[in-house]
Amino acid sequence: MRKKFIAGNWKMNTRSIDGELLAADVVKGLGSGSNVTVAVCPPFPFLARIAQVVKGTSVALGAQNCYPKDDGAFTGEVSPAMLVDVGCAYVIIGHSERRQFFHDTNDFVNAKVHAALKAGLQVILCIGETLDDRKSNRTEAVLDAQLTGSLAKITSVELAKMVIAYEPVWAIGTGVNATPQQAQDAHAFVRRRVAQLCGDAAAHALVIQYGGSVKPDNAATLLNQPDVDGALVGGASLKADDFLAIVRAGVR
Ligand code: 13P
């Protein structure tokens, strides 16, 4: 059975002191652990300090992006090796906000995925359709293109170090979450497609998170769907109580 995985994507929020307090509250609330994998993904400047807060606890650290080179003349960018160096276990790649505002293409996302895996990070790969895509019945075609492009030349062994987050763009930060059935349908499609790309066993073991307005009051029904293996939480991850309630909704 796949272990549920709840990750908090803090996006461009917090200052160092409240980020540290938030991480400390999550650590405290989680205690010695549960049968759920938990990670927090703070902004770059706070990673090293929050690494100290979560060190030796059952909360893992993730970053929100990376550049697909180890070092070099890439002003303003952060390499996967640097993220490992400061204590990250995970990196979010291909978030819709990066695709939308920073024009990350599937090819660029794929390059980042390869670089992150090579550096030893586990990747949370985000995919998801816009409202226009859904209204025009293109959801599966868009997910297909994102999966095919972002997973190009990824082996089944590499896929074992990956998580896919299905985040419908229309549900992000809007308060309108996908219904449990919409989420289940999309997740089942993703798993079928990944099976074609990387094999049945790898697809079966793959953790697929849902993201988009996950809150304490809708988490349990979403997480009860057979192919929903966790959540990538934005807004609600900024309040320790809400985030911990979502984690508890994933405990079996
Ligand atoms: P919200 O939970 O704020 O809708 O954000 C979801 C998200 O984008 C997580 O990566």
C-alpha cells in the first residue's frame, strides 16, 4: 500500500522568524511521526535555517524550484546540488505558477527533473490543466502532454524517486477544489499513462498527490480516493493547525 504524503508548498510567503515558528509547530504537532510522509517547502532564503528546525524529526525539507545545472554563470538561480547541501530531500518542479509566470516548458521541466534526480533529490513533479482546458474537454490531452514531456527519458528506477502532484490550475488558491471524483479520475488517468511510460510496477508504486484548495474540511474525502495518495498544500500549509489537520486526515 502506498504511504500517504502531505507536503506544504509555502510559495513566496513567510519571513524567517515566522517560517521557523511554523516549521517548529509542525514538528511539535507531528511528534514522533505517523504513517504519513510529511514535508515543508519554504522559500529559498529560509531553507538552511528551517533545515536546522526539522533536522532529526519526521518532517522533511523541500525546495520549490531549481535550475538544471550544478554550478556556473546563471545569476539568480539555485542548483539541485545546493539544495542537497542545505538539507533538502525534495524539490517541487513544474508548478503551474512557474509554468504560467516564468514560462517553464515541459522540456525545461524535464531537464530540471533529470538534474534534481542526479543530485539525489526526490522530485515532486506538478502537472494540471487550466479551466479552459477542462471546459474544452482537453484535460487528459494536457496531462498526457505534460507527463510525456516532463518524464522524457525517465526510467522506472528514477520514477521511484518521484512523486506526481496533480494540481488543476483552476483549483489553486481559488477555494474551489476538484471534487473527489474529478481528482480520482485524473489520478487514475495519470497512473495509467505513467504505466505506459515507465511500466506497471513503477506506476502502481507511484505516489500521486492532489493539490488545489486542500483544506482540513475537504482533505479526508479527497485522500480517501483510491488513487489519491497525498496532498500538496498551498494556503493551508501556512497555518500549522490546518496543515496538521490535513496530515491527520491522511493517517490510516
Ligand atoms: P492552494 O492550496 O493554496 O490552493 O495551493 C495549491 C498549490 O499550488 C500547492 O502547490
